[in-house]
Amino acid sequence: MLYTLFDYLYSHIHSLSFMRLFTYITFRAILAAITAFLLSLLFGPPIIRMLKKRRIKDIAWNYGVVDVQAKDGTPTMGGLLILFSIGVASLLWCDLSNRFVHILFGAFVWFGGMGALDDYLKSHRNSKEGLKEHYKYALQLGFGVILSILYLHPSLTPVDPNFATELHLPFLKTPIANLGMYYSLLILFTITAISNSVNLADGLDGLAIVPSFLIAGVYAIFAYVIGNILLSSHFLFRYLPGSGEIAVFCGSIFGAGIGFLWFNAYPALIFMGDIGSLSLGGMLGTIAVLIKQEFLFIIAGGIFVAEAASVLIQKYIYIPFVGRRLFYRTPLHHTFQHRGYAETKVVIRFWIVSAIFALISLAALKIR
Amino acid sequence: MNALLRRILSRNAAHNRDLYDIEKLHRDLKKGLSIHDLESTIRRYFDHPRWEVRNTAVKVAGDSGSAAFAPALCRFMTDRKQKGFVRRNAATALRSFRGSRAEILPELMNALGDSYWEVRAQAALTIAEIAEPDAALEGELIRRLFRTSPSIIHHLPYFFPLRVYRERDFEVRAALTRALGAVATSSATLHVLELLTGDSYWQVREAAIESLFRSAPVLGVSTMDLLQILQDLDLTCPDFRPKFPIRETWNRLKGTSAITTDADNRTH
């Protein structure tokens, strides 16, 4: 909204020409991050009070490794704060006529609604059992189908239809294949996998939020490069007109993430809940698809991939078929707790590894 | 895809009522139902083709406390064809049969050579719980812990940084350390436990301290001597438990009052 206003003022009033500053993506991305951060700080305490008043609290779940009772009663659904900050900051600073932004707001509403329903059911039933797993998968796949149609249909896609179905890998200049309509399968997998992986990692204070906003930062840089005709040419990326606006949206995620960490840092005053983890995962997955950097997530989101892989291997392969454990506990962070590391040590080490992964993924800009 | 896989597995489980039956039996047992008269029923599940059913049957047998199950559980624990969970739970279940110590201990020592760490750890913990001071067991446990023989144990400090452990898994090492505390008869154990107070894993160090205090009366070591031995003990570790002052106060006050408050109802 402010983008439209400033753009109008800059175009029509000569004395306000300095307002062209607000048309620059980098400047707006920074403003979006600061706005989201300040909104989180401002609205965090009232939202925490509201959640406590409504008794939307975390249910202690004994993993056999930690004293979970100590955290029993901490309010959950802190994702509301994240979504509120991202939503307002993006509405203020994004170009609301941009197709990429429309799709991202679609993901925002879809996954936010799904996570809210999941958390509401858990809180309502006073148990860990929220939305049934198959409904959750159906909703994730449902969004994947909609995104596939929006991204691959020649008359709806915001990118060149031929380019839309090309398969790009990090560190490679050229696409390795053109998947045609099979690309929709990759979209379905990306959305479901990323959304669930963030959800699985959300188990310790601050564990999911830091890698999430680091990935948002990485994708902001990629979106800016890919959406800039000069930079995309310099770094040998295919230019995607309009995709730079995704960087502003990523800026909101980055700022909202830091703002949420303010309250979620150990010992957490609030947990993000499924509304936060599912929506962050859903939005990051959508961003990955829109800028065609799905496989970059394997590097940038290495922590999430490792967490999800540990659960898949242990829960769905090792225990039912081999009849024993491969890891001490899953998701992976519980293995480290089992080995006798305090929660804060595990979380900070995961942050360090996430930062390293983010740096490696940024190297994929140049090493191609 | 996960949901599909899970559905296939749960559909198989639903078709097989036996798993449901044995789990119901287990729940009933925990409610206080005596199953001494149901031994033949449990034995029927021991030979079930599905490992999940056998696994639950093993747990039920342990919880029953009936010593008649001890030989069968020993067989489960040492049969490498059984799944890891079944072997592990058999090792845990044997803790209930302290009276059959003489028959169980050799099998538990055998299980310490299992390829699955959870079986080794549980077998060692069972030894720690049911064993009494025994020189033969002591020597064997030391051999399980270290590559070196007890006769050259006094040279260990010099080789210690070279990782002389035979047992590389910290969880098993901690369990073996506890077992060693239970069977200690000689000063060799004292020296080994002292060495283990320098282990890189705090769980092993903690187990070593506990074992030292447990075995001290048997070894004729006074508390003062023990404190002298442990004067350079590293008491830091990468773990700690959160303590919320307001919760501590609440629990303290609640402890002095038998009244169940509304806040309790809300929390749980």
C-alpha cells in the first residue's frame, strides 16, 4: 500500500522525487524487515497475554529425554504474531499488483489457516492430537495443486511457460531437464516436504525460527538477483521479471522471525505452534518454487532436511521394518538432548550449522 | 507418502487382532489385573509371527513378575534373530526376576556382546540392578569396558587418551559403569571407576561417581578417602535443567497444602 502511495507521489509531484527511494526493492525489503520486527515487538506482549487468557497453552509431551513438565503451560500459537507481522509489513511494502506477491499471500492465508485449525483443535481437545495427519497432507497437497495450476498453466503463470517446467539445480548454469507437466509433482513434493520439515524441527525454543529466517534471507538475495535484469545476467540466472518483489516479502519473514525470536528465545515466553511452523514452511516452499530454487532448500534448509530425514528413516523404515532404532531419538535435536546436551546448547549449535548452510547456499550464486 | 505408508501398516495391524488383544492385556495388567492364570495365553504370543506382538508379550511377561517367564525372556534376549526392540525389552523385563539371578546373569553377560546398543545398555542396567559383588563378573565387565586386561589396569592413565574403550557407545558405557559398581570386589574396580570419572560424557562420569559411592563399603574405602580420590572431579557438563523460580515457589507452597487448585486443573 505504501509502495503504491509513494510511487504515485514520486511520479506526480516533482518536489517529492526523493520518494523514488521507496520504489527500490532493496530499500523496501529492509523497511519490510524493520516494520515486521517492530510490529512483533509491539504486539508480542498483548498477543501473549491474549493467548494466556484464552488458555491456549502447550501440552507437555514426555519424550523421555527432557524435563518437559518445566515448560508445561507456555502459550502456543505464537505463529499468530509471526503471521500478523509478515502480513502487515508485506501489505505496506510489497507491490500489491505483483503476481508473485498474490501467490505468496495465497500461501500465507492457506497455511496460516491450516496451522490455526490444527492448533485450535489441539487446544480445544487439550491433547497433542490436532488435525488428522491425512487431512494435513491433503491440505498441503491441495495448495500444491493450486500452485501447480497457477505456475504451470500458460495463461496464468507469472513466468515464461517453457521456463516454468525446467528443472534447475544449484551450482549448474543450465537446466538439466524440462519436466513438462510432471513438474507439478515436484511442486507437490516441495510444498509438502518443506512445510512438514519446518513443522518437525519446531521442538525446542528458537530452533525452527532462526533457520527459517536465515533461509528467507537467502531466498531474498536469490529473488533479488533473479528479478534484476543486470544481476541475473551477471550471475547467469534466467531473468524472471517481477520476481524481485519476493525479496520484499522475504524481508518481512526475516524481520518477523527476529521479532518472534525476541519472545521465543530460551526460556520461551511463547511457542510458534503449527500455525507458525506450517505457515513458515508453506511460504518458504512457495518461494522456492516461484524462483525455481527448490533444490537450494536442501542446502539452505539443511537442518530441516536432516530433522525430517531422521524422522522418516526412524519412524517409517527402521522401527517398523528393522525393529530397532537407528538414532537415539528423533527428530534429530532429541538425539543430541539424549546425548546429554542442554537445550540451549543444541539450539545454538543448530543455529551455527544453519548459518553455515546459508553461507554455502549463497555460494551457489557465484559458483555455477 | 508417509500417510499412505502409515495407512498400509495400520491396515495390516487392524487385520491382525492379536496385536490389539495383547496390548489390551498389557493395559489390563497395568490396571492391576493378575495374569498368573493367563501364562499360557502369553506364551501363545511368544511364537507370534509379528515382532510387534512378541515385543508386547515380552513386556507383559516382565510386568507380570512371574519367574516362570525368565527362561523364555533369556531366550528372547540372546536370540539374534529377534528384532532389536524385542531383545532390548527382554533385557529390561528380566529386572523383575531378581530371584532367578543365578540363571539370568550368564545370559545377561552374553547379551553384552549384542550388536544393538540398546540391548547392551539394558542388559548392563539389569545387571546393575540384580547382581551382587562377584569377582568373575567384575573382571568380565572391565573387559567389556576396556580393550586392556585388568592386570595392566594400573597403566591405563597413560593410554587413556588413546581411547582404550572397547565399548564406544556412551549409554552402554554408563550402564556398564553402574553394573561395575554393583559387582565390585577389588581395588581394580576402584581404579577403573576413578578413570571413568574423567570420561568425556558426563553421564558416564555421573555413573562412575554413583558406582564409587555404591561400592566403597564393599571395597573398604571410607567416605573421606573417596572424597580425596575425587577432589579433582570435573563437575561441569553441557546439560542443565531449567528452573523457573515462580514454579519452584508454587510447588513448595503446594507441597505444604493438600488443596488442589484451579491452576492445577488447568495445567494438567
